[in-house]
Amino acid sequence: MYYEWSTKDIKVLAYKLAKANDVTMPETWVRNKEAGKDCLEGFLKRRPNIKIHQPEGSFERSMTPANTESIYRKGGIVPYDSNIFIEDAFLCCSVTDRLELKPEGLNLPSQIIPENIDMSQTPESKDGGEPSSCQNMNVEMTTEKRETKAAPRKQNRKPRTKGKSRIVTDTPEKLSIEQAQMENQRRKGLKKSKTVKQNFLNAVKGEG
């Protein structure tokens, strides 16, 4: 704001300028050592002939149709200019480009993965020991991928409660909803108490 100056900085500057030029100031300026908000708003109030929303003559001359057309012509929009951006303008972006060098003269063996490996054709060990019992085993590498099926849909899902759009306030509809919630909580409490009682009886029978 105000060329990176805050409103408080502007008020302090106005107070210092008024004090340096021996301008008569209100008592609040002297007491606070800063100008009031009138220094920001009073200029336009004291000069009603100045309008900040009314363009001056120089701005009106810059808004002519010829000037508007020159903007599009300079940017290469109308008429269209495909060569408005030259390659030299993008040379600074090529400093990070790296050429992709292909290795030459390197004879790399191709890796072949056998599908079936026959262990019976493996060479014998040089130490002259007994042949391994794994020589007659045929190891087959399979890449079979089994498709997983989705689980069956549950049939005991509770259907959505049918109703209508309503604004729940102090109405009979609100009371009916509250009663339904209280009944649901009561049923859950009974079910939980029955489960605790059954577990207690089972524990007593186990100890007996």
C-alpha cells in the first residue's frame, strides 16, 4: 500500500512534514505524533472537483480504435504472424538441454529367460561327488495369473428409510425422529446387556 508503505507510516510522515514546515496541526496529531485519518481522506473532500474515477485527457487519447488495433498487430494476433517468436529468444532455455548419446561399440549379450528349466541337463560338479538327487526334477516357471472375483453382495442390507424433504425444527416430525433414535438406542442397550449377562453365565458355568 502506498509504494510498500503502510497507513501508519504515511501518517507519521505527514506529521513530520507538517512539523518541519510549521503547519498548524490538531492536538491529536501532536499527542499521537502522527496524523489522523483526515490526511488520507481530507484531500479529496477539500477538492471535490478532482475525481479519481474520471480519466484524464491523456488516457482518453490512448483508448482510440487505432491504438487498440496496434496492440493486436504488435502481438502478431491480427494480422496473424506465425514468426512473432523467433528461436533466438529461447536460447537461454537451452542451457539445461543435454544431448542423448548412444553407446557405440558395446556388444552387450542379450539376456534370455528360459521358460522351462530342466535340472537333469545341468553339468556335474567338478569335485567328483555323488550326483545330486535334484537332477531329475523339472522346474517349470509359470506366469499364470488368477483373476480374483468380487465377493457376493450382502443380501441382509438395511434398506434406506423412505421419507420426504423436511426442515426439522420444533415440529411433530422432529419429535418422531427423536423417538425413533431413543428407541434404537434402547434396543442397542438391551442387546448389550443380554450379551454381558450371557457371557457372565458362561463364565460361571465354566468355573463350576
